[in-house]
Amino acid sequence: MTVTSVVRDAVIAKRGSKTNESIVKTGRILLSTMAESDFVLLESEDGFTFSVPRKVACASNILKSMLDEEAAFSESTTNSCKIQYRGVIVLKIVEYLAYKVQYQDVNAEDITEDFSERIDPYIALELLTAADFLDT
């Protein structure tokens, strides 16, 4: 099973607010055909939530540990993690984790897409600290 079997739009809406164009953002997230329990929620500090396949979230060692069913973390029972970074940063983390899962079995020489081109210089430092914390 590959993560790239189905591509859907993920809608990210701020919690507790009305859904309209000013607060709803869409991002392309690579998904497989999965059951609802195969997804986890990642919530940013500014209230944005991201529904992400468990396989993609577990590409981060920290998230994998938090979501491990044998661990005593509450995240493993609720299938949700609060990440102390802004929504734009969490979105880029999710994009990178999907990229990482998509290309995990591909030789580095065969990858033609460069993920670094997707990173806005204005968020680079904050993204670097988030990636370090999440051990991606």
C-alpha cells in the first residue's frame, strides 16, 4: 500500500469559528484509502486542526512515540496531538512528513522534486526548530 494511491484535499479550519473563505485553508495531503481510525488530529497552538493519516504522522519519531498504543500518553487514546507551533508551521511539517513517506522507498538520485523549494524564507527558522523538536 502506498500513500500516493489517493490524493484528497484536506480542509483545515480554525476551531470554534464559522467556516468561511477567510479562515478555511486547503492543502494537498497524500492519503491512502483508510478507515477513520487510521487518522490522527494534529492541533496547532493557534487552533488549526489537521487530519493526517497515522502512517504520515508516525514518520516523526516524537509523534510516533506519543501515538504508540503501548505508551501511557493520552494522545494514544484520543488520537490527537497538540503541537505548540503556529498552523502554517504545522502545515509545512505535515507536508514534509507526507513527502518523507512518499519517497521512503525511493533512491535519493531518483527524486526529482526538491522539498526545500516549498519553504518560505520567512518561516524557515521556526520550521527548523519545529522539525528538530518533532525529530523528523
